[in-house]
Amino acid sequence: MVIIKKLELALDLTRPAEELVEAIITVLEFYPGRQFEILQQVDHKVGEMLGALQPKDIPKTESVTDPEK
């Protein structure tokens, strides 16, 4: 028999970034010794998503939020 671990989360959608961070921390607690690997995978996926959302006419090396540019 396969045992499946499930975690149900309730998120306050008025604080999306903070809630996502807390959810990641909570999940990581179930994987001692694998946190680095898991965070690398999350980092890679988030990086891909940020790249896809970045406007195509702005070079990726230029900061979008830099007020001096």
C-alpha cells in the first residue's frame, strides 16, 4: 500500500507573496535534507515564469525598477 502525504493550506489571498513563502517553508519542513534541492527547483521554475512575464522590448540585463535609467 502506498502512503500519500497530503497538506491542505488556507491562504490569505490579500497577501500572496507572504502566503506563498509561508507555504514553501511549511512544505520544506517535511523534507529534511532536501530543502536545497527543492528550493533550487522552485527557483528555476520561478525564474522561467519571470522570464516569460518580462516585456520582450526590455533587455533582460536591465533593471525594470531602476529609477535612474
